[in-house]
Amino acid sequence: MTLLRSTLDTASPEFAANREAMLARLEELAAEHAKALAGGGPKYVDRHHGRGKLLARERIELLIDPDTAFLELSPLAAWGTDYTVGASVVTGIGVVSGVECLIVANDPTVRGGASNPWTLRKTFRATDIAADNRLPVINLVESGGADLPSQSEIFIPGGRVFRDLTRASAARLPTVTLVFGNSTAGGAYIPGMSDHVVMVKERAKVFLAGPPLVKMATGEESNDEELGGAEMHARTSGLADYFAEDEHDALRIGRRIVARLNWRKLGPGPSVPPVEPRYDAEELLGIVPTDLRTPFDPREVIARLVDDSDFDEFKPRYGTSLVTGWASLHGYPIGVLANARGVLFSAESQKATQFIQLANSADIPLLFLQNTTGYMVGKKYEQAGIIKHGAAMINAVSNSTVPHLTVVMGASYGAGNYGMCGRAYDPRFLFTWPNAKSAVMGPAQLAGVLSIVARQAAAAKGQPYDEETDRNLRAMVEQQIEQQSLAPFLSGRLYDDGIIDPRDTRTVLGICLSIIHNAPIRGTDRFGVFRM
Amino acid sequence: MISRLLIANRGEIARRVVRTCRALGVSPVAVFSDTDERSPHVAEADLAVRLPGDAPTATYLRGDLLVQAALDAGADAVHPGYGFLSENADFAREVERAGLTWVGPPPAAIEAMGDKVRAKHLLADAGVPVLAEIDPDHVAEHHLPVLVKAAAGGGGRGMRVVRSLEELPAAVATARAEASAAFGDGTVFCERYLERGRHVEVQVLADSHGTVWALGERECSIQRRYQKVVEESPSPAVGPELRAAMCSAAVAAAKAIGYVGAGTVEFLLGDDGRFYFLETNTRLQVEHPVTECVTGVDLVRWQLAVAEGAALDAQPPSARGHAIEVRLYAEDPAQDWRPGSGPLHRFDVPGVDVEFGIGAVERGLRLDSGVVDGSVVSVHYDPMLAKLISWAPSRTEAARRLAGALAGARIHGPHTNRDLLVRVLRHPAFLAGDTDTAFLATHGPDALAAPLADEQARVLSALAAALAGAAGNRVASVVQPGVPIGWRNLPSQLEHKEFTTRDGRVEVRYRLGRGGLEVAGLEGIRLVSVEPHQVVLDTAGVHRRFLVESYGDDVHVDSVLGSVVLRRVPRLVEPGSVVAEGSLLAPMPGAVAEIEVTEGEDVRAGQPLLVLEAMKMRHAVRSPVDGVVRAIKVSAGAQVDAGEVLAIVS
């Protein structure tokens, strides 16, 4: 056992200022989350309740085991777009009859639960998680289908929804669909492609074409129940495996289906009993400086995340700008890579590469704690081979097959984002702290670069360079980049799986580690060619 | 010398006798009905003999089987305990005829006292004051109120108070029927009824050499349906002079009938300090421990010694201090003392110093229990679970200790009279020694039967049950066991749990978040700690500990606020498993004695629909509303379980 010893001064003015700033960010985040929770707003919520129906989250709460956790994913999807925050669907992972399941629930209070392009992206992300981590999928369906004005962005890519369902089934990932309301036209293939289908009496409506369209197409007179009612599908078409008396009954049946899946997690269970860290997670609020240019010691974070604050650091004296080491979290072994002073040099890259190889040879999942401004630039470093060393690290990250988890604690700039397993490197989960920023480079640097390039272009053409215009350009660019590098903007675009309260990090990672162990954990013995 | 003793009884008294057998080195032999096969009295004996069947008439009341059991087991003596055949002279004779020692008075003495009318005459002649018996056919207005009694009775069976002449014929008829059913002898008589009397009895112990001890008195005035509930010694109403008078009357009574062994002479003590002979119990009494606790005399030991021919000292030992006993019953005082049955998962009384034994010290707590954790309370026998006795130098101290132990007891099973006992022991009138046979009626049976746990206690207990359940769910969880209870990254609603209690539904809506415990409708509450079996809540700065135990869907929560039993309401129920509206459920297990209506019949609210018979009591199941009988789900003679649907009325 190697205990981390915190030197954090919780009485210092810096700590207080950091904490206050983080609390302000959290308050803003709560306001954005509230938009997602509000769905279509009080009017539509009341109308829905008035019909004796449950809201998407009410259905989920009744579906999952009492007192278990629910990790909602991508709650800010569509943030900063014309669509409602949350993208008219709730996705997340909950425990149903003791089985971790990926749950997708339409929010019928938002435009009848119709899918828009962001709904699709959010759903795709969820089904990717199910596929990568081998989770059963439960759909709680009540959707008016495609949001027609945006059909051009939905129709063609949207086919993937059905493809994913049957591929999940083929991969022996059970798919369960509970139909609470409309599931028509294309939506009818959700139950159609699922392994287990439950329909609610007098509520479910599952048909390719409704009475008006049938009338138009063939002249046949028909009604909703004849075309797609639960009774008809349970007795006549056979599309419904189970007939539910009401919504509660559907959820009850859904729980029974999962209970009978004979589900076995393919990864190992926790290897040691979980022990709470020795330091208070509350103090995580005061660690990250308000100005991301000020570095902080990630060991202070690790001490508040890992079991018993017990961390065996690897190569502590080499490449000190990156902290690497072994720990366990909720009893699961993990390897941690955490930026210490932002910049990655050749030594850090080589250390990371070796560490990732070690994790792969021991089948240990990796946790990346990002606070990086990128790989070092400059003559000395280029000549010493920073590109090939950085490339080796990116090679290792890219080809590593143990599960990766990424938390963006602060800055995530440049190729550092890649080397530290940013979104494009497919970490199983990626969560962001509310103060975090991601961009190709810092806003001031980017504006400065643009300014230098513009000044050089003017000089090349022999034109005068207007300082006033330059100042405005720089300010404008800086502001735009700043805005686009903020957590809600990136979360809205599904570049993370959600923004989390730093104090929840251990819990979120614990849930994620449990989830990833539904699939086997197997490191690779093959990487790309390492340039020596 | 007795070397192997057959105990012709069950439950706590059988265990009590085993205890003394062990102290003497006598080998105890138990008997058991099929229901009792796994009872503690069976496990504790050296040998146990099966009495096939369940009903007392097939088992513990079968003298022939009991004598055969004694012979089969090689016993040389038989102890009858109390109840069953303990006052059956024929049985005593059978025992003696088989060459076995009968641990009890001579059969003739039993017979002399068995007929209460004869007994009165006999003792009146010996100078013992009696209430004259009145022929039921000659009761006149000036006699009222009168008590109708079974000549062969005991335990209140067949007893009726009559306050008007119109009631008399029915009361006599019922008493005859009950007496006939219980004792096989329907003879009844009447006597003047003292409304405010006290029941005071004297314990006697006589050897076969003519020495009779009077071991002081016991007061047993607090009764329900003529069944004693609280007993104590000495009586707060008896001073030295009165004691001397009662004791000498008791000794005279014993001598008049040539009594040998342990017995009790019961008196009715009036307001005026005058006392009248009621009856003699020719056996060990249920409440004998209070005498043992104040005198230090092991009555069972002396029963055996006297049966072996030993002689008593000339003078009995003197009593010291005060002892109080309560009888803990599986019954519901709020529902007309309806008996309960079923599994008793846990039976745990804190601070017990001794079980069945005699305490040598000057204060202590004694438990004489027929049950242990995991026992099943049967519908076939008396629903008394245990007796709890405390003794101390003062009556007040004994009462406080007893109330405290009862209140802190963890009794997880059928409903009991525990809360009523605690209320009695803490009642100012009781503490003032102001006890008479009308105590429960005077102080309001409803008020005394009210649960110790009030509305607030129920809500907090339900919250504790919900939280302990949550912690239990986490521990038992196969996945994510270390994740905080009900964690959400986007909390949208409170966790909801619902319970039913005897006093209605309780709903709890709660969340355990970063800000601590949030409970809908409860302000200023803080969770101090939560484990699957213990929850500590801080209410307005006061820490309260709740102990929580679950058995299936039943959750028992014990705290200083009182014990609360909650039944979990499942979140999602299978359609059709819900009891149809208007269903009448069996209030207790029993047999359907009569069905008084037919399907389709119009009924009025309160009209009896059918009669359930259990524990020799007939319970009418009445329509709750004016309506129509939609269905009758049982047939006459059917055995039903508590909660079974009997009929549907809408």
C-alpha cells in the first residue's frame, strides 16, 4: 500500500476562490440540466399526466431496481441548437433485476417524442455504449417518429437504429422493447427488430401506416386498434410477446424479462473490496484553479478518487509532467494517466507508451485524467523527436484494447486531447468537469496565430496592417473559440457523455467500471509500428 | 424417589418444569402434538413422546396416551403443569393406577374442589367466608348483578356477568354451552358479582405430614375476559392484618380438604376489606413465579419433594420486596382480544437475568417463555407467548423495570398485547396500586390498547424501514454495490416507498443526495447513519435509533417511539393479484363455522355474513356496507388462513 498524502490547503484563499468558481459553474450546469429535465415544459407534462401516462424518467425510475443508481447519458444533447436540450430522448444505464442495462426512453412531452438529428446522435451514442460494453438494451417507446421538417438529416442515417438493434441481438445482447404509445411507420421496426416486445393495452400503436394512409393507399377502412393495437399484436400478428394491462404492468413485465435473461457479465468482478478514499471528495471543488493556465497536482485528485487513496506511482521521477500509476476504484484495478503540468514532452510520451503497454499485458483498464495544453513545441523539442514520441503515445492509446475512461478535468488542447484519449480515441466513457475546455489550442493562442498569419500575409502583399481591425478580429475570434471550447457546447454536440460534478467523479467511474466489465477485458499484444 | 418425570404439558410450563428437573438431576420427558414437534420444550427434554394429532382433545387431553407415554419412556412420575388435565382427578387416578407418582394433590382433593358448588359448601363449613351461590333459576332483581359460572370451570371459560334479568337465560345458555365444550360438564351456577372487587389469591404448599404453608398472596385483578393479565405479590391492597386473615383462611381451606402439594386459594376482596372464597386451584398457577421471586421458594421443586414424601419446615420462609408478572399474549386487544398465530421470527427481551429460575438477588428480571426465535404460534393452543416477571425492593421499581424491558423487547411475529401491558404498568392508577377487576374497563380498553407508536413514530419508522431496505439492497446487490443509495447525476424525483400498517398506509418519498437526506413532508431531519438493520435519524437535534428487521414483505421497526410493523407494498403488482374491491378477508386463521348468506343476496352494513371459529371463539364476519353479496369464496367447514378472501360484497 502506498498512500497518497494530500498537501492541499483547504484554508487557503486560492482553495476558496477555486471552490467558489466551481460552484458557480455547477449552478449554471444545474440550470442547463433543469432544461433537459423539464422536457416539453409544464403544459405538455400536465397533458401527458392527464392521460394517465408516466413521463420518460418516471418510467425509468419504476423500471430500475429500487435504490440503485441511474447514470443518465448525454443529458445536454442538442444544447446550443434549435432543438430542446436533451434531444427528446432519455438515455442512460440502470440496474434492472440485477442486470446493468442500457435504457433508451422517448420523451413524449417534447414534440410527441419525435426524433430530430440530435435524438439520433444521442441514441447512436447509447447503442455504441451497449455494443462496446455488452449491455442489454431496453427501449421505452412512445414516439411520433421522425421530426418531419428535419427528415433529410434523419431518414438516411436513421436506418442505423434498426440495424443496431438486430446486430445487438446477433451479438447475443438482448433487446427489450416496451411500447407505451405511438411506435409507427419506421418506428414500428423498433419492436419489430427487438428480441422481447411488450405492448400496453389500448395505448400501444404499432403499424407501418395509420388509417388515413391505408385509406389513401388501398382504400381500406381501418382503425388504430385493428392496425396496431396491443390486443391485436398479442393475439393476431404475434408482434407483441407480452400484453400489458397498463404502463406499470409493462414495466413489471420488462423487469421479469430481464430477470429471466440468465445474464452473465463476461468480465471479472471487482478484485478487492472497495474502500472509500481517505480524503473528502468535497475538496475536489477547490483543486482546479480558476485560470487553467495555472497547473495543479493531479495526485490531489487521484487521492480523492481511488480506493483508500492508495496509489502506486509508476516512474515518478521520469517524465514528471505526466503522472502514471496503479490503483483500484470500487474494487476494480485501474491504471491512471494524469497530466501534471499540462505539457507533454518526449519523456512523458515514452512513459505513457510504456504504461499503456503494461496495462494491456495485464488486462487493466485505463483512466485518463486530462489537463493538457498539448505536446511541447520548439526547435529543441522538434529536433529531439517530439512528433515521433507523441506519435508513439497516440499509437499506444489507439491500439490499446483494454477499456479506457476519460475525465476532462481542465484543459484539453491540441494533440494532447488525442494522446490522452479524447473522444476520437473511443474511450468507453468520457466525462467532463464543468470548468473544462477543449479546443485545438487556447483561444488567445489561436487568435494570436491568426493575427500573426494575417500580419504576414499583409506584409507579403506589401499592404498596411490595420491594428484596430486586428484587435477586433482577435477579440472576436477569442470569444468565439472560448465559447466553442466550453463544456456545455461540447457536451451538446455529444463530444462527451455528460458534464459531471467533480464530487461525483468516483461514483461515475465506479459505475462505468462496473459497466465495462460486462464485456471481457483483454489487452492487445499488437500495436502499430512504433517509430524509434 | 423420582428419577424420570413425564411432563404432561407443553409450552412455557413444560420448560419451567424441565428447568427444575435439571436442577434436581431428574430426567425430564416431554410430550408433543404434531404441531409442537419442534418446540423448545421438546428439544430441552431428555426424551419426548409424540401424541399424534394437533387438537388438545387428541393430544394433551388424552390421559390414556399420556400414561402410556410415561410408561414407554420409563418415567416414574407425572407432572401435569397447569391447564389441560392438571385438575382432572380421573387422570390423577390413572397415573397412580399405572404405578406412577402423581405430582399433585390427592385425586379426592381435586374432586372436592373441582365442583365449585360443593367446594363452597365445604369451605363455608370450615369457616372460610364465601359468596352464597344462587340457583340460576332463582335469580331475582335484588341479586343483580350476578356472575354465571361453570361449576367445573377455570380460566374464565363459561363465565358471564348478568346485569338484568332479561339477559340471564341467554347468558346461562351460552355459559352452559361453553362449559360443556371446554370441560365436558355444562353445570353452571350464579353468585353475587362485586363490580369493583380485587382478585387476591393465596399460594399454599402442603406436605403429606400435615404441614401447610401459606406463601403470601398474589393480586391478579387486572384481567381481560376473566383471564389474568398482570399479577403481583404482595397485593398493594393487603396489609399485614388482612394478609394474616387470608392466609389462615387459605390454610384452613387446604386442611379442610386434606390438601397436599402446591395449590391456590382464590378470594374476591371487596372495597370494604372483606374477602370471599372464590375457588381453589389444585395445581401450579400460571402466575406462580411472582411468589417464587418474593419468597425464593422453587414451587416445582417442592411439588416434587412433597410427592416424594418430604416434610416442610414448620414455618414458611418470609417474603421480601415486590414482584410483578405480565402475560404476553399473541392477541390483539384493539380487536376484541382476537388471538394471533403464525411465525414468531424473533423474540428478544433485553436484560433478562434468569429464565424460569429463582433469582437469589434482591432485584431482577425473569422470563418464562414458551417460545424462542423461529417458533410458530399455533391456532390450536392458548396464545400466551411468555411471562415476564420483575422483582425489586419496591413495587414502583419493579413496575418500571418490567415496563422498560417490555417496551424494549423485539417481538417479531403475530400482534401481541405488549403495548397494552406497557401502558398498564405505566398507568398512574396502576402505580398508585389502584387496581381492581374492572381496571381495563375503567381506564378505557381502547386507550390502553392504543399502540405506543403514534402517527409520527409510524412515519419515522417507515422512513427507517425504507432507508434500511435501501442499504440492504445495496449490500445484497450483485452489481455496483459500492455506489451510493439511489445515486442520480440528474435527480428528477424522489424515491417512493409505500407500506401498510395496522393503522393505514404510510408513504415515504426520499432522496439521499449530496445535501443529505431529503424527505417529502418532513423538515429538520438528518440521517446520521444507515445500515441494513439499523438507522439513526436526527430529528431536531435528537438522535433516534431504529432497529429494522425484514421477514419477506414484513418489516419490524423497533425504537423508543414504539414498535411498528410495516408491510411493503410492491411497486409493480401483477394484475389480478390485487384483492378485488369489497373483499372480506379472514381476520384470523380458523374454520368457517357457518355461512349465513347466499350469493346475490342483499345485505345491510353490519349484517353477519359468515362465522369463523378459532380458539373456541366465534367471530362474525360482517358486511362493511349495504350491498349485494357478489361471491362467497369459502364453504362451511373450510379451514382458512388469515388474509384469505371469504366473500365479496359490493
